[in-house]
Amino acid sequence: MSEFPVVAKGEEQEHVGAKGGSAPFWHTVTAGGRRLRLRVKRDAALGGRPYLWPSVGEYPLYDDFLYHVMLEDEPRNKIFRDAIEARAPHARVLEVGCGPDLLWSLYAAECGARSVRAIESIPDSARRATELAAKKPQFDIEVLSGEATTVAVPERAGVCVAELVGSIGGAEGMAAVLDDVRERLLTPGAAVIPAVVGTLAAAVGLQELLEGEFAVDVDFSDYVAEVLACAGGPFDLRMCVGNVDRSALRSSEGLVEDLQLEEGVARFPAVRLDITRPGPVDGLLLWLTMRCTPDGPVLDSLETVTNWLPVYVPFDAPEPVEAAPGDVLALECAVRPAADGLHPEYTFTGALVRADGRRMPLSAHSPYAGGPFRASPLHRALFAEEA
């Protein structure tokens, strides 16, 4: 990435472009007792440009802004409403992760649910949800504060609404949580909403998409610091990419995570991604597909504007790799729990197989917390240690 003249600005070092326009600059953030410099810019998403956003859903740092974004996500809301309307009447309903607004618990009650139990792990959100439930005495809604894997309910539920869906479908630990909930809190054969969550992958060239300008909008910098703090210190955190669609892809797409949540089945298939457009490839783009009922409509986060942004996972290669039609990216996906035993970490290993048979080994890793810091070209561009 090209460098710019530096102008001191308090705790920031602002870069000014040759024409005097806005350009990336360094902003100081603190994580795990370490002061880091984060490369930021202003109005990163202006004009519909691709931009970087930290993946925050895996961590307990939801605030009013993030809750508001979800409440305003109509494509997501519609498929959840339709599934609840079909399954909640006369049923005992359990919601996992209700947030402060009790959105789906209230909707299930309005649709005629026999009773609703709502679990929320963030104490302040649970308190606000409890206060809201008390204002609706016509409904049998009880809010339970704590982790879904530890709370108990007075009776098992026949319907579970669990919006623990990440930008990588299973990133928030949904599979592990529902395995426990299914065993302890649900009736045999209970309906789960959503029913099917998948993650698709394709090859991309992020450096080209961002025109070589790796930086986070300065308004997002607090979220970067909070993710690093939740994780216990600096590491190569997941970064999402906004304002992209299938025109950004350089390959065919393949399913790398398949969560059949009603059945309790999780698969992580190997993929063969055929290069479809010539140019540099430096990582994978992962995005969500979801059905709230087994035969319901599919929400695809690369086709629909939704709060689930695609995630970029950089290859371990020091430089982008030139690829061309006829080349094939063959990868296996391995998933293991993070140190907390709940959140998954994803590793992709394989090779770019040239049309003439030559193989270039490639790998990529997407951790939940810990591990190397500034190991990928993206993270080396975004971060610098404070002197």
C-alpha cells in the first residue's frame, strides 16, 4: 500500500493525499494493555465503495446501534416472521439470544404461542428484556438471564428460535449451543428457526477491490478495539467486506459449512473452486445462506442487503497469486472449537492447481481469538505496534 505524508493530529497521525483529499491515517486503539495503531479513513463506504468492517457478532459487545441495525433488517425479519407464524401457534416457544427488544418472543406470543421462554446472556440486555416483558402481562413470556448452555426451563419447548447466526454461518457457536439446547430444553423433533444455515466460499482479490487501500472507517475503530479486548488481546481478527456482490468473485462458489439445525447435523465439505476471471487472488470470501424452514426461501447475504456481511479470509501467501480460467482452487475446511470450547475456528488448506497441473499450496485461517498478530498482509497493513 502506498504511503502518504504524515501530519500529527493528537493521538492520530493523519495522512493527506497529494490533492489534499481525505486519505488513510493512523488512529490509536488499546487492546489487552497494548497500544496499537490502526489504519483508518473517513467515509470508507461513501459512494458504494467496498469497505472493511470488524466481525462483531461472535462477541458480547452488542450496543443500541447494532441492535437497531438488526431491527431494521427487513430481509432477515421477513423470513423469521413467516417461519414463526407457521410454527408458533399453540406451541411452547424458546428463544435463544432474545436481546433487549424481545422481537421474536413477542411475535411468537402475538401469533398464539402457548408460552415463551427467552434466554439472554448479556446482563443489561436481559434486564431490559425483562422490563419489556413485564409491560406485556397478556402474554406468558419469561426472560432467563444467562448462557443458554447453563439455564434451565420449567418445561421443554416444541419450537426454538435461535438467531445465533454469524456472517460465517456457525461463527457464533450456534451448532454447539443447539446441541446442548436440543438435549436439555427441547422436545424430540422440535422445530428450530432457522432450520438450515450454510456458508459459501469463493476466491477474491481484496487488494484490487479496495484499490490497495487497506483501512477501516474511523467510526468503526471502537468496535475493532472492543473485539480485541473481548478476545484478550491483539490477534488477526475477522474482517467483513461491505458493498460487494458476485461481481467481486474470481471463481465459482462452493459450500464449506452446512448446518442442518433441526437434525443436529454439521458438515464441512471440501470444495473445488474453478477460477472464472483472470487476475490476482489473495483470499476467500465467505458468506451466509439461510432457510428459516427446511423448504422456505433462501436468504443469501451476497445477493441481499442484510446485517450479515461477507467475511474475508486472507491466504497465508505474502503476495496475491495470479490466477486464470482453467486454474482450480481445491480446499478442505477444518473446524475446531476455540479455547472457550464454543466458538468455531476455521482453517482452509489445499492448493491452486494450474491448468498445466502445477500446484501452488495455499492455506487460510480464521480464528475466534488468540494466535498470530499481523501475520497476514491485510493485518500488517491495518495494524502497527505503538513505539
